[in-house]
Amino acid sequence: MTRTGRHISSWPAAITTDGSGQFSTDNKGITNRLSFEQRTCISDTTCRRRVPGLIDYLAVNYTSRAMANRSANSRLCAAGLILLLMNTPVVPAAGVSSLPACPDKPNCVSSQAHDPAHSIDPFTFSGSVQDALHRLKMALATEKRLTILTEHGNYLHAEARSLLFRFVDDVEFLFEPEHKLIHVRSASRSGYSDLGVNRRRVERIRQAFMQAQ
């Protein structure tokens, strides 16, 4: 059975702020009290991405302690952890009918978000899902440094990399055939503000999708 992270029971209360499974970075050394199942979740890409705030918690908790350590090996491990977290893709578990929620940062847009800061319109299409998927792939091909990583069922996941620093953004699409909609989410894996990059990307893809034949 696929782990979802947020459904693993008894995450330590010191690192959860409420019933949603949100992690807090206010407490240090808490991972020593994690169970084997919880530590396994942290080491599993899909599981840890399904727990909101866990990636930020790990980055702050582990790297701050390692950088304070004078050991060169500790600092090297911290640098490796940062690269790992920056390159961990967001992948919905099988059967999930919605895209991951946007974090509380201005570096994500989603057609399933309800607040104005993150909300963006879904794509609309007529005809078959297969035709719309073909048009979507043509539209994605117009984007520089964007690669399709995953395609299964009505879900498509791509990643886009910045030109200079190779920062990674996740670009996800979820078809809703009964309403002729394609839900979209574009989010940065690291950092805080994206200066509108994700919103502009989605609108470019939308325009190319509308023009594709």
C-alpha cells in the first residue's frame, strides 16, 4: 500500500501544528523521536512530498545543525540534502483526484486554489481527452527547458528549469473529462517568491494550447 505521509499515525505533536499534518520548524532534534515508519516516509519521495511543510522542516532542521558543525563532512552532507530536496518532484499518489495544495508562499499557482494569490483559471477543451492531451504536449514543447517526467491516466507532470541557476519548477496537469477542464499547477520547489514566473508560464502554455491543432 502506498504511503501518503499525512495519514501515518502519531507524528510527534511537537512538529505538528494542527490536524492537517503541517510541520513546524520551531522545534529541533525532533526526528530522533520518529518511528521507523515515519523515518521510512521521510526517505520516500512520494510520501514526504504528501506531508505539507515536511520538506521545509527537514531543510531547516538538518542543514542548520550541520552548518553549525565544524566538520567538513557534515557540511557536505547538508549541501547534498539541499540538492536532494530541491530536486524532489511532486507526484500525487495513485487515485488522487486533485493536485497538491500550494504552500503559503508566493511561488505557486493552481486552478484548484481558492485564494486570489494562488488561483488561476483551468484550461478548457472540446473534443476528446486524447486530442486535448496531444495539444497540451504540443504547447509544452514550446517552452524552453521543460521536460515531461510522468504521464499516467489523466495526470501529466513536467519540470521546468531556470536558465542560470537551474532552479526547478513543477508543472502539473490533471484532466477532468466530465467538465472538459484541465486543472493546472505550477510551483517552485525552492525559494520564496517567484516574481510571477509560474503564472506567466501557465498563461504562455494556455495560449499555445489554444493555438495548437
